[in-house]
Amino acid sequence: MMTTTPLAAKTPEGLEILFPAGPDLFWGAVCFVILFGVLWKLVLPKAQKALADRTDAIEGGIERAEAAQAEAESVLEQYKAQLAEARHEAARLRQEAQEQGAALIAEMRAEGQRQREEIIAAGHAQVEIDRKQAARLLRQDVGKLATDLASKVVGESLEDQARQSRVIDRFLDQLDNEDDGATKAEASR
């Protein structure tokens, strides 16, 4: 005769492991409910909080990234505006420098021209002074030679200063007149 065994008797051999006995099933269900309750009360809120924190961090990160990107675009626009202003200022300064350089060059040229004219005028004045001094010295030397020669020709001394001066002046005036006549004749040619 056969005795009835719980569920295990009706299952083929080797499958008892898959179908537990009634008390095992009961205590397994009780443990599952307790474990589920503990997980539900303790672990699940912490996991949901961590998940919410992570979601907030991601969303906040996205918002911060968008804000940073907007700020970066604003800074970029400011930078571009400052760069354009700096370029404009540099162009203006370059133009001013060119104008100042041109004015300085013109001023230096004018100053150089003025100095050149002063040097030339001073040179002409010095040449005129030297010419007059040479003419005076030449007049004296020629007068002295003429007086000596005239004294030898005439046979009397022309040591009298007033007479000597008149003779010299007459002689030199004749030379000047002859020289002026020769210059005028050359100029008419």
C-alpha cells in the first residue's frame, strides 16, 4: 500500500528539489515578506534618495552647464566687443602716430632747411668778411709796394702818410675801375 506524501510524492524523482515541502514554503514566504518589508522601509528610500540626488545632480549639472555656456557666450561677446574696440583704438593710435610722424618729419625738414639757410648765410657773411679783410690787406700791401715803387721811380721819398694814402687810393681806384670795365665787357658778351 501506498502512503501519501506531500507534494514530493507526486513528483517524479529528482524534482523534489524544485518543489519544497509545505512548512519550508510557509517559512520561506514569511522570511520573504520580512526581508521585503525591511528592504521596502530601509533600503528602498535610501536608493530612491540616491537616485533623486543623482537625477538632481545631473539636471543641476545640465542647468549649470547651460548657465556656464550662456555666461561663456556672454563673455565671448564681451571679448569680441573689446577686441573690436581694441582694434579700432589701435587703428586710431596708428593713424595718430602716422600723422605725428609726418608732422615731425615736416618740422624736422623745415628746421633742417632753416639751419641750412643759416649756415649758408653765415658762410656768405664770413666769406664777405674774409674778402673785405683780404681786400684791405691787399690794398695795404699793394699800396706799400706802389709807394716803394713810386719812390724809386720819382726819386723822392713818399713817406708822408697822407700823401701815401692818397696815392694808394688813387691807384687802387684806377685798378677797380679797370676791373669793373673788364667785368662789364665779359657780361655783355
